[in-house]
Amino acid sequence: MTGSLDRAAVERIVRELVTERLGKQARARGDGQPSPLVVNASARHMHLSQPDFEKLFGAGAKLTPMRALYQEGQFAAEQTVTLVGPRRRLISNLRILGPLRNRTQVELAFTDAITLGIDDIPIRLSGDIQGTPGGYVMGPAGMLEMEEGIIRAAMHVHMSPADSEYYGVKHGDIMRLRVGGAAAMTFDKVLVRVDPKFRLEAHMDTDEANACGLHLTKEVALVK
């Protein structure tokens, strides 16, 4: 018997399907409007290089997709690991996201880092891991020692060149994200990431999403 989805999950799936259809319609019209903005909370997760993946899951192991993410080609994998931090504190069932990358890193929210025993986790863009904290990762086939790579991901927005032209920004610029609703607030440092493959989507961590009541709001806007 399969488990039932909660209301929040159903609403998220419906919202993504609607925004995808609207985005395709807008691009088909060629009306110069941006794709509909989607804002998603990114739960703690791990990215792995091929060598590190095989250390944890065995030589020749393959990363198995579980569900697709909003960005094309990205997915949450079936595989999870256990992250060991200072003072032997653990985070279990840490999800791996695919596809595999050139460098291994872990992305946590601040409360996750406190649970792990890291009080000074730096805020970095994905891939910028030099000088960041490390830890140990346990998988079914072995253990990985990370000398660095544990970060709190900086809030950012993915967009295509057409959307960046509409907003008048370029890769590396900073925008503001306004989130409405009962816990309305504006985030002032949203880093712009531009690529032809990207769909218009802002990412925040679970602490930020809970603070602004993201799961309840229908009002979001990017401001240059």
C-alpha cells in the first residue's frame, strides 16, 4: 500500500505543474514576459563526485533517481548517507542529489549545522567550498573523510538569459526576493545564476522558508 501525500505536497506538485504550463505558454507567445517565478525550499542534501560516491556505495555503483527536481536534469536520488560532525553528532538519511559532480559538498540549513555541532557554518554559493568545515560521511560500503565542503547555501535564483534580460541583471548580480503572506518579508541578498538550461526558480533553505511561511504564501516577486 502506497503512502498518501499530505496537503502541502499536493499543493506544491499542482503549483509546479501550473507554473510549468504557464511558462511554456509565455515562451510560445514570445511576448517578452519572464517565466513564472517559482520559489522552493531546498532541504539539507549532499552532492558527490564519482570517486567519493564509489567509496561510499562500492565500485561500479550507480546513482539511482528517485524523483525529478524543478531544474532540468536534476534529481533526488534513492541513496542516502549519514553525516558525522564534531563531537560525534549525526545527521542520518542525508539525501544525495544527482547527477554526480566534480566536487563533493554538503548543504545544510543553520539549524542542521547546530544539530551537527558546527556553530560557524559559512554561507557560500554551491561549489565554493575552500576553507569550509569538513566531517565524516558513512555509506553502506565505506566511510568518506571530508576535509572541507560543508556549507550553508547562499540564497540564489536560477534564470535563463531571456529572464535575466527581462529583469536587467547578469550572472553574479544580487537581487531582492519579496515573499508575501502573514509572515511577509524581503530577502536582500539573492544571488543571480544565469544559464540557458535554467528555469526561473529561487532557492532558499528550510530555515528561511519557515521564517517567511513560504508554504502558505502565493505572493513572491524578484526586485532588482
